[in-house]
Amino acid sequence: MKIFRIFGRLAVYSWRGLMATSQMLLNLVVLAVIVGGITFYLSNRPPSPKAKTTLVIDLGGHLVEQSAPRTDSLITSSLLHQNDPGDIELRDILDSLKAASKDPNIDRVLLKTDGLQVSGLAILREVAAALDRFRAAGKPVIAWADHYDQRQYYLAAHADRIYLDPLGQVLFQGFGHYRNYYRDALDRLGIKVNFIRVGTFKSFGEPFIANGPSPASLEADTTLYNALWSNFTHDIENARHQPQGTIDQEITQLPETLKAVQGNAAQLALNQHWVDSLVTPDELNTLLEINGHKDPKDKEFRQISLDDYTSRLPAPAAGPSIAVVVAEGEIHDGDTTAGTIGGVTTAQLIRSAREDDDIKALVLRIDSPGGSAHASELIRRELALTRAAGKPVIVSMGNVAASGGYWLSLAADEVVADPDTVTGSIGVFALIPTADGLMNKAGIHTGGMTTTWLSDADNLLRPLDPRLTQVLQTTVGHLYQDFIQRTASARHLTPAAVDAVAQGRVWTGEQALAFHLVDRLGHFQDALDSAQMRAHLDGHGTVHYYDPNPSGWQRWLALFDQSLSGNILSRMIEEALLPSHTPLGAVTQQLQNQENPLSTLLTPLLRGTTEFTPLTHCFCQAP
């Protein structure tokens, strides 16, 4: 028995020694990872810019207010051998240009616009204003591209010198677009769309109930796009010292003027003074080396990229601060990640800022066409509570702040809109498709019993009960009146005055100012300055962004559920069945590449039920 006790003790001591050794090895591994990570970060951190360094702002990507998780596009692009350009956040450009204007080692900016993708005019005007502020510090901006579309050129027009590749072009096209209308196709399928709305100009459901735009929709679009185009061309012509009306005239005369230069679009742009010189990439490098400082290591001009320069900017200091919450995308109930607005998620961000003692004021930056009325009100309520807590709330409107996006602004101390913000669209609707006709054509029938007429009323494979239509119309009407009353109270107007400019109609920021729907026109920086003043910070408060942070579980869920199932698989099947070179395949690609409202219709039909949610959503599109 004694020998067994000895062996037992030896086993216990051996096990403890083994566990201690493994724990020590694990700690050493963790320590090595930490040290390695720090070493890697320090060794790969870009060095401080030296004298006569050029800040290179390459805008080859999606210019957005807030970068969204892009797991679906990254996996798709990898499997299909496509290149996703990624997101470029507006804040990085604004912060870097502001810092560079005061940095003695940065003596100029090289702006490269090839590949720029942007969804509106207001965000372009923000970048243009930042470029102007940089130039006002006595530092030049140089622009180069192998070609310029009209949005890319809008930014280039704010440079001191504009260069174009000899094989490039400058293309002005204008604004406006054609939508697809599905009424006849849906009738043939046996699908009926019940469009319940309040607002003559609330046109979201028109593609499903008509074969073309209504006169009201055409009137609203004409007023909106003509105003936006006028501002757009006026800004460019002023920046390039061209007579007013030059762009429209040159679009009209394009066939003749292009023929006169034998189809040489780059020479035409030079002749019309849209560019200052035609240079190839190597000639551009030579010019920058002559006028700057050649870097012997890279054998090019001394430069630092936007990403590298942004990574060197100091983190916001602690102390009295201004909080910025970005509300970008459609408004949904519940929790969402960046890129869309979740009622719960955004309300929590605002609440966190309100409960932070260092936060003295809040700026809500909106770029949204609206969505769920309930989520919009949830966010507005949190803003109202923030004001009630003594913290000023300023709304800064970006590309779009319409319908539910406008609803968010109704609890602000001040609303600052860009002249080209698409806003208004004060209206409410519900969209309910039913497919009983399709079921009859397929020989499928339904039957059963219910204890009340509301039981199984959300079954979209049966006709919509007229009593339910009446209930929904009453609900939508109530929400519209609530929207009108809230707007009248917030804007110090009569309900009749609001209703006269509401009815679901969209306006530019400039037009909205004339109707007293916003307080003033300005940029994002103007909203920040107002927040500083109202919080009595005298310009000394730092700016802290409150961004949603998805959990690891949400990231993995999005990665495998949404990306693989909802995107790659379906697209591979579609590409296999409908090659893009066939006429039907071309139509499929077109539907994928444009803002397609069919998903709004088909999603509830595929489920077979709907939640009958009234929406404050604008079917408006920033040009």
C-alpha cells in the first residue's frame, strides 16, 4: 500500500509540474505574440513625412460617411476574381486635409480620382470645401486622372492644376434616370400590389402599380434634378472661370465638337479649358519631382498616402468633447451594423454619448432615405432626451435626409443642410403584395378556418381583406398626421404650412430652407462649429465618433449566412443559368447593378407573410 501512495504522489507532482510548465509555455507564447505585434506595428508604421512631402489622396473607392462591414463583397470578389475597391471615409479626408494644411512638411496634395464611386452631391461638396481650405493655407492641389466623369471632375475642378492622360476624357452627362415599372409583368404573374399611402408625391410603390411615372412624380423629379444640376454646373463653371451655361452648351454641341478634333476627347477637354495639360503618368512623376523633392529611396517624388497620413494623426484627447453619430443607410428596426441604421443600435449610441460626462454636445450626421417609422421615432426620442439633459443636438444633413431621415432631425436645436441635400419627403406608406392570382394559375388553393377575420390576415397567398386595407389606411393616415404635427412643432410652423410642402415631395436643401424645413445651409464643419459654440467650448473641444461595433458572433454570422448563402451562391447560379452575354442575362445584370425595388416586393412574398409595417421611406436617389 505504501508503494502505491508513493506512486500516487509522484503522479500528482508530475501532473502539477506538467501543468505549470504548460502554463509557463502558454504565457511565453502570449507574451511573444504581444511583443511581436507591437514590433510589427512599430516597424510597419509609416515614418513621419519629411520636408516637401506630397500628400497623395487616391480616391479609388466608395466615398462614404461611415465604412460598413464588407465581408460579402470581399468573399465574392475573391471567388469571382473581382476587385472590390473598399470604402473611403469622409472623416479621414477632412481630418487629413485639415492637419496637412498646418503641417510644415506637407507642401501640396496630389488628388487622383480614378475609380471614385460616390452616391450624392453633398459629400462631394464636403471634400471640395476641404480642398479649398487646404489651398487657402497657401498650398497647391494638383489633380490627375486617366479620365474624369462628372462627379470626379467636380472635385478636380477645385485643384490649382488639372492634368489628364492623353488618351482620357472629361465626360459631362447630366442628372436624371429612368426607372423600371412592373405593373404588366406582375399582372401576368397574378401578383397584386396593394399600395396604401398618404402623400400625392409618395412614389415608392409606383413601379408596382403603374407602367410609368405619375404626373406628380415627374413634376417632383423635374424640380429636384433641375435645381441640383443648376447648382452642380454653376459650381464647376465658377471654379474653372467659365461662363455660366458652358457645360450645357458643350453637351448639346458634343457630336460636332468631337468630330472637329477627329474624336480626340482629351484634346477637346484641353481646347475647352477643362484641363490644363495632357500628361502621362511618368510625365506627371517628372513634373512632381522637378517641383518637389525627389525621394532617392523610391526614385520618385517624396510622398505619403492618405491611409498612412491618417494613421499618424493623434487620437482625440480626453476632456470636453463633441460626439458625432453617423446615421447612414436605410432605417431598420432592431440592431444593425454600420452601413444601415438600426433603431436600437443608433439609439444606444446616442444614449452612450448623452451619459458620457465629457460629451458636451452631439452632432447627428444623416445620410438616409428613411425606412421604419418606429425606428425613426426611437432615434428621435433619444435625441430629444439628449436635449432635455442640457446637451445641444445639431443635425448635419448629407446626401439624403428624406422621409424617415428627415424625421430624425425633428429633435435638433439646429438643422444644417447642404444646398444639394435631398430632403423632405414627408409622407407614409405601406406596400403589401398578394399572390392569390399566381397560386390560382399554379393550381394551388388555400382553405381552413379562423376564429376572427384577423387570424391569418398576413397570409399573402390570399386576397387582402378589405377591412385590413381600411385598418392600414387609417394607421398610415394617423402616422402622416403625427409626422405633420411633429414637423410643425419642431419647425415652428402651422400644420397647414407643413402639409403644403409635404405630401411625400422631395426638395433640395436650398429649397427646404425657403420652406423653413431646415435652419441654414452649410457643411459638416459648420455643424461642428455650432456644437462647439452652443456647448461653450470656444473651439477647444475634441471630436469623438460613436460607431457601432459588431460582436465577433455578428461578424461570423454575417460572413457565413449573408455572404455565402445570400450572395455568392445565388449569383453563381444566376450566372450559370443566365450568361451575361444573353439578352435576359444582360437584364439580370442591370437589375443587380441598380437600386432595385423588386427586393422590397419579393422578400415578403417568398416568406408568404408580412408584418404590415408602415414606412417613412423615400424612393429618391441622389444624383
